[in-house]
Amino acid sequence: MDRRINTAQNIYLNNVEVDNVYYNNELIWPTGSVSNLILEYDSTNYTSGTTITDSSTNTYTGTISGSPSHDGDYFTFSNDYITTPDISSDIPGSDKSHTVVVWVYPTANGIITNYNGSSTPNTAYYHSGIEIVGGNLEVGLWNGAGITSTGNIGAVSFNQWHQLVLSYNGSVVKGYIDGEYGGQASVSWDSPHDGAGAEGTGGLFISFGNGSITNQGDGTDFDGKFGLMQIYDKALTDSEIESNYSSSVDSFSNPWSPSTDITTVAWIDASDSSNYTRSGTSLLSVTDKAGTYTMSVGGNPLTNNSTQNGLNVFDFDGSGDYLQSTTYSTQVSSGNHWAIGVFRFEGTDSTQDSLWSYETNGSPKRDYAISSGNGSNSWPGELDLDGLSSNRISTTIGNLELWDDKSLTQNQYHIVACWFNKSGNQIGVRVDGTNAFTPVNDYDNSLQTNQELRLMRNRSSQELDGKLGEFFAVADIPGTSGTDLTHLIKAEGYLAHKWGLTSSLPSGHTYKNSAP
């Protein structure tokens, strides 16, 4: 995959070179930015070794330090970095205008680009240029005594691809996120060409990914994926940066995520250490990433003592261990609701042992539980519905719908999902991408809107022995319309690839071989 936009080529019309190309009065091809490209490191062009080829017309071969992994398209950095050779001939002391464009997938704060006066970063002259501090972008340049930084100019979400840009016109440094201007600061850049001592090294080297003590607030190494780095010997205009973004964005499609592609009303994720606290291996508190609930921790669930696919899980002993919301809150909208999670049952001693359940404070009672259906260490499975016989959620199902087509295996992780689609008049359950029973097209009376969430516990406070990886719920239909399950199926693919469960998906599953 070559994501370059003919970077070494100019545009001609009737054999006459044109400066820019417009369509409907909008700049769509800024040839000025193309002709001023002096360096490009495209991770898709990498093959092997400790160097990366410059894709521009120059020969600024980069040096790779450390051992970053490469999946065929992108590098993943962790205490690794890439350093340019000396580029001072293209960005001399007489004209310091330049632009640095990077496409990165950050997983934490840290320095994206570091300016150096030597091929060995952080010796003599050095300072951060593009940096993520507290989840926000900052860009800056050295003023002779310290870094003049823009400060916080916009949020940079982790685990997403972003175009980040530093542009300098000789007096003002600007920062951009995904083609959009964020902020600026006036600075007279004291480059390695200037002054004596450290500032007089003469060479200019830019490294990607290494930390520095001369920083804008974080200073740590960059962790995440690196896709593209471009350097121009001019300050690109707003339109040129926006066009650069538009021409590359399709090559950096962000993976499906509950944080961006759906609106969760509950989200418990044992793999995210920022959302729980512990004492040793005892789980003390858990944060609902959806921001809906405050969760209480019952008993003594364990954490950081067991993993699945290298990710932390929560461990419940079946005797007093559980997670439960402290309030009732909206989990259903106009009768529409779906939920999904990664669970492992290790023992059952009641037919009502449940992976999760919802308890309503509304009347009449209309809530549900995903239950074992057997108390002897097996899980044939049942969808347990509440509601009086005169006012049932589903006349067809009644109080119980048995899982005739798919059950759970003891001591094995499973992806379990259910949906209540009032708009499409359907109720169903899936296990590892397969229907647990034929979906019922008979959804008579809606679940109550406000529900209390219980994990590894049923509505009668019966606890389950097992493990929980991740769970989230959505107050909406599970697809685009009717009985479509597009969103739910993408969630299955997301969880399968994240938690190492793709082998459990059926061969025909849309996301068995690649994540959504």
C-alpha cells in the first residue's frame, strides 16, 4: 500500500505547470506543498534492517534505533525511534521556515518529534517539537533559553490515527490536529545554526519517538504506531495542511471502537488499568468508562493475577464477589437495548447464576438476566425475563428462552451478546457470533428504561464463579435499521480480535480474519 500523493510530481495543464488545483473554489491539490517536500518516511515502504528509505526525491535515509515491530504497514514504537540525517542544507540558518507532518497512532503521552543538533539524540542541542502532554497536543521551538510552546491546543485521543503538524514561518510556530488549526506562539527559533556551544552545532537532525528532558511537559518516549513523517522546507498554509490530511486520511482508517463508533451506556473494561484501582490483587474500585454508573465492588474480586490474550481480567469466586451499579440509570431507549461482553464461567451452583443482569425500579417489572440454566457446573443457557404473565416482554418467550443452538463451555472464554430491538420487533442472544436460539420476532412490551446493572450476579443476588474481561451496553438498536445487527457484529469482531477469540467465531463471520 503506497499512500503517497505523487509527492515528487508537479501538476501541468496543457503542458504548463500550475501552482494549485481547485474544484468548486476549494483547493484540492496544493502543488506548492508537494514541490517543497524534502523528506518522507512512509512505513509501508519499509522492508527490513535498521534504515528507512526517504520516499521524496532526496536521499535522507533514516536510522532506526531499538527494535520496533512492523506488521507490514506500520511500525509500533516502545522505547524505539527513527532519526533523520542532517537536513540543515534544506532548512538553513538563513531561512528556518519548515513544516513537519506526522501520522501517528498514540497509546500514551510522549514526544512525537525531537529536534537535535547531532545524529545522536539528546546530546548537545535538543528539544521536543511535537509532543502529547496530558492527552493534548503541544508544539514548540527553542528560543535560546527554553522552549516557546503553544501549550494545550487540542485533545489527541489515544488508540486512534491522527495527523499532527508543526509549521514555522520564521516568527510563528503553529500546531494542527487532523487538518485543523489548533493554536500558535510567536518565537524566534534558536536553531543549531545559531550562537555558540550547544546552539552552534551546525547540523539539524529530527528524531521521531525518543523522549527528552528538554520538553513541553511530558518528555517520555512515544508509544504507539508510526505511519508517515514528512518534512517541508516552507510553512504550509492552512489549506495545504487540510489538503494533506484529506489526501492521506483514507490510508489511516481507525479501527472500530466502543469509544467512537457507538454510544455506550455502560462499559466495564478490565484491560484498562486507568479505570480500576487495586491493593495487591484485590480489586478496590471500578470506573464505568461510559460515565453512566458508579460501580460498587462486592466481596473480594481479584485483578492483575490472570490474563486473556495478555490482557488483565477480573476474577470472581462465586461466593460474594460481584460488580453492581449504585443507581438506576438509562440503559434502554424506546425499548431498544443491546449488550455484549467477554466472560468465562468456572462453576455454577444455581440455574440463576448470571453473567450479567438488569434490575429495574420501574413498574411493571421488565428486566432480564443472562443465566446458566443449570446448577451443576454446566451452562446450557437461558434468557431469563421478568414481567407478569399479563404484561410480558414477549408472549412467545414467556419467562425463559432456552439456548437450544449454542451453549457455553466451562473454563473457556466466550463472547456473549443479547439484543432487544423494539423498532425491529426482535429479541435474540448470540454466543461467539452464533445464535444461541432462533431470534424471536415477538417483542411485545418494552424493557423499562432505568435499570441497575449487575455483573457476575443475578437479580436475586446469586453470584457466579468466573472471570470478566469486558462488557458494554448500548441504548439503541443493534444495527442500522429493522433487524440488522451491523453494530453488534462489529462489536463481536472488536472483542474477538482484542481478546484473542477469533478462533471461536464461525468461518462466515464478517470479522473473523480482520478486525472491524
